[in-house]
Amino acid sequence: MGTVFSFDVRTPMTPAIDRALDAAEEHLRHVDAVFSTYRPDSQISRLAAGTLTLDACPPEVGEVLALCAEIAEESGGRFTWTPDGRLDPSGMVKGWAAEAASDLLFEAGAADHCVNAGGDVQARGSAGPGRPWRIGLAHPHRRGDLMAVVTGHDIAVATSGTSERGDHIVDPRTGRPATGLTSLTLVGRHLTHVDALATAGFAMGGEARAWVAGLPGIEAFAVTSDGHAWQTPGLPLWTAG
């Protein structure tokens, strides 16, 4: 998926958790093999080329495409899995894969852990007795600096922006890169949802603030293209502590 995944397990290790870590790694490798748009032999590439049918794909392909359709509807079409007419569900896959890896760990008894997917995070439980997880939000204009620190238990944090890959998020309405924001971070419970919504919100630019305010259970922190920052009213609940 073009990024680095890491696992931080704070629950005492057991054989079951150790096996779950192996299973999570294997899951991520499988997801990359199925969904990579850079591999001509991946199922998603073959589906896009018309050399493979959806029925012949692994069931997770249909699951991801259905989730893409849900987010597209929720965002009024600002999330797309067919940019420029190409089949590319990458905006959904990373968060979905990371949350599934987290589920494997949790089901094996790792109640306290964090999965970091290139800066997008699914955290469960606590970082330590009585301590929430602390997740830094990178400054989009000053590499190495933080804009804020989100803290909490059982949270998902995802950021869409231009600092790492430039103007790569396209507004489906115009077909041009979205330019109203340089960074949009969303905070919620499930990374599958939060990561895809962050992509859609970034594409909205200045409209994102009012849109996010209407999303139940979601908070936001954003930096505009002219360097100003805004946050939703409920975000201090996540940043306190």
C-alpha cells in the first residue's frame, strides 16, 4: 500500500497474541496483493482491465467496493473510487485493512494496542494503566513539528493532506486537485470510516467544516491553504488529558 504499518501492543504478550500478529501481517500482505493498483496481476488491476469479473474476485473486493459506495453517498459524491474513470479504491483500503488487523489482535486478547498505518491510527484500550493513547498531528508546513496531540481510548485518527504526497486528492466535481485545505484530521471510533471520510472532507475544502459538524461521533482538526486552523467544538474532548 506504499506505506509502513506498525503494531504497538501494550497487553502482556501471549502465544495467541503472537499468532495474531503473524496473522495481521499476513492479512496486510494479502490486502496489498489483492488491491494494489501498482501490480498488474492484482485482482483490482485485473478487474479494472476487464480480465477478471467481480464474482471471480475474493469476497473482500466486493466488501470494499460496497463500503466505497456508502462513503460516496455519505459525502455527496466527494469520495470516489473511480478517479478519472479508473477503478482505484485506495482511499478506502488502507483504513479498512488497518482496522481489520486491529480486530485480529483484539480478538486474540490484545485489549490494549495501536495499529499505525502510515500515520493513520486505530487504537484500542489504553497505552498503560490509566493512560490514554497520545497521537500527534503533524504540522503540514513544518516537517517534524506537531500541530496538536489527540488523546483517548478506543479511537481512530486519520489525516488527509498535501505534506507527504503533494496535491494528490482530486475533487470529483472538478477533476482537479483539491486546494482549500493542506491538512484535515478526523477522529472517531473506526478507522475504516474515519480514513475514507477524511479523504472526502479534504476534497470539499472550505465546505468540510460544516459537513463534518453534521457527522455523528466525528471530530476534526484542519489547516487551511492560507495557514489558518480550525477544529470542531467537540474536539477538546479528544485532546484533553
